Amino acid sequence: MFRKLRLRLTLINIAIIAALFIILTTGTYLTSSAEMNNRALMLVQRVASDVTSGMISDFPPPGSLLPPGSLPPHSSLLPYNEPTPPGNLPPPGNHPFVPFVFFVKVAPSGTVTFTSSSSPLTESEANSLVTKTLEIVKATGTVNFERKVFYYSRSTLPTGEQLLVFHDPFEQKDMLKILLMALGITGLVCLILSFFGSFFMANRAMVPIEEAWQQQQNFLADASHELRTPLAVIQTNLEVVRSNHDELVGNQDQWLSNIQEELKQMTKLVDSLLFLARADARQLLVEHNCFSVNAAILQAIKPFKPIANAKNVEIKVFADPIIFNGDEVKIKQIISILLDNALRYTPSGGSITVQLQQSEGTVRLDVIDTGSGIPAAHLEKIFDRFYQVDPSRAKEAGGVGLGLAIAKCLVECHYGRIIANSTPGEGSTFSVYLPFTKESCNNT
């Protein structure tokens, strides 16, 4: 599935790049072609104007040099290889080269009376070109002749003759072909490089998707496993109860208590799953009210005091008086989760220390235990759902691996962060950092 998706993303990206490149190439070619057409038409019109006014009487054969001063100082002809500003007529000047232009004079009877020396055509070819051009209604445009396209301008001389000026822009067309070929080769190379680049980026983009998919599959598998165990216990105890038809309810208390205990565990698990589902859907409501964090810590600790005394574990609190703007219920839940986690893995005779302090812009809550600690390889994963460093011990302690994941969600709801530090054999420290401003609750 992911392989097909990766290939599909790559092909879609390549298709978009190819479409954009085709649009760019087409636009460049059409713009260049239109500019060439405009220049060619302006050139033949300018030559026709100069011939009509008598400034030009003839052009030398192709490739010949004009003798100095053969063009009048105010002639507007440009050398073929000298550019002009787009859309502007060439400026006046005296230049030594003649562009690929020639002109023909035609008598009213249709007979060619003069052909400039720059004509590349034979007499019969010139007559055919003139005949074909005279059949065209437009005075300026293009005419196709022997697989070539000539730009022309037709006007009337003071003598009554028709003046036809022709221009063969073969060099410009060759440049356009070279430009198109260069764009095509460049585009092909870019598409090949884009394919590998797109494939690489698709691989990078698929990594979090694959991880999310795998996490979802693991989540479903773990949830199913955790629910299967209490359901199996409930079913077994119910079968025992149903098999003792003659026993009174009081005599079945052991089996009923087992059922009740498993139902509590299953209810707790379902509530945790529902909480995480709401967190994923961003449906958690966070109320912001000002409250005393140190007082919230003392209240959250009370339910754990009897359990700690029974295990001979000391709970110590060092809390600065801090008024915080947040959700008091969720902050208490964070404290309870961390205390419950610390109490599960702290042996008899150990201690748990809760510290609360503030620094500039931050409230820091530390829960420090003297338990067995967490190996470094597990520290980055303990906040994952259903993750347990030692599943067998976790079952004995009564955990399912969702508490720290819930705590992380609650901390992030307050735009904070939670980190864990641990030394195996010495204990663990869970630190919560929450953003804090004195002005929010007028702290002193």
C-alpha cells in the first residue's frame, strides 16, 4: 500500500512539474516568435519607407560590405545582428552590413522592373514570389514560398510602381529552433532529476505516515489485548457462578468480587482510550482559571498517602506558592498520574519528592522517585501509548501503559512539555514545564 502511494505521489509531482515546464516552454517560444515577427515586419516597413523616400536605391549582393557612406546619415537600417529595444523602431545610423532583405519594383502591368542586388532568388523565382505576394490582399504580412516564409511589405511608389520588400528571417528561425531544443533538453534533464528528487521527498513524506499507521495498528492491537484479558476473567468467573446453581449469592462473593474488579479495570481502560481519542480529535476542553498550584499538589497527594504508608514510602513536598492560570482539574490529573507512576515502581523504604518552583516565564514541576529507574533506551518511548519497560512488572503494578501518554497530552494542552530523566538503580525524575506569566493572575 505504501509503495503504491509513494509512487503515486512521485508521479503526481512529476506531472505537475512537467505541466509547468510545458507552459513555460510554450510561453517562451510564443513570446520569442511574436517578438521576431514584430521585428521582421518593422524592418520591411522601414526599408519600404526608405526606398519610397529615395534614401535607398539598391542593396549589394548577400554577404557584401556597403562602402562607407553608402547609406545616408539618417537611414534607419540596422545591422542584422544589432538588437533594438522591444517594440521600438530602429534608431537612425550609418551601418556597414545589410540584413537579409531585398526589394522588387513591379510595373502596373505586373512586370518586374527592378530587383535589388541583395536578392537570393533567381529571376524566375523572384517573379513567382512576386506573383504569389500580389495575390494576397494584406499589404503587410507573410508569404510561403518554396518551404520558406518571407515577410513582406507592399506599397506604391510615386512613379506608380508597386514596391515589394521581402525579408527572409532564417537565422532568427534557426535561433528559435535552437532555443526550443535547448529548452527541451533542459526540461528532460530537469524531469529526470525531479523524478529522483520527488521520489526522495515522497520517501521522506511517507515516513511519518507509515509511523502513524504503525502506531495506529499497534494501538488497536494493544487495546484489543488489554480488553481481552478482563473480558476473559469476567467470562470465567461468570461460568463458575452459573455452574453453582445451588449456592447463595453470599457464597459467590469471591467470584463476583473478581468480576467487579475486572470491570473497574476495564472501565478505567475505556475511559483512558476515550480521553486519548478526544485528544487526537482536538476535542479536549481546557478551562483557564487562576488557582494555587501548591495547594493543588497537596490535594492531589492526599489519596496516595495511605498507599504510600502501606508500602513504607515517604512522600515529600517542596512547593513555592504559585498562582497559575490553567485548568486545575487537569493539572491535578497530571500530578496524580506522575505520583501513581512513581509509587508503583518505588520499593519499600524509598521516597518520592515533589518539587514546584518558578523561573522567568516557566513553572517547573518535578516528581522524583528512588525506584529502579528506567534504562536510557526506553526514555524516549515511555510516553507512547501502551508502552511498558517491563510488561510483566507493569501488570503486577496494575498499569496498562496509558498514564504517561495521557499526562503528555494534558501538558501539551497547556502548551508545555514533559521530559524524563533516569539512572537505572537510582530512580527517575519526571519534569513538567509550563509557560507562565505573572501578569496573567497578578502574581507577586
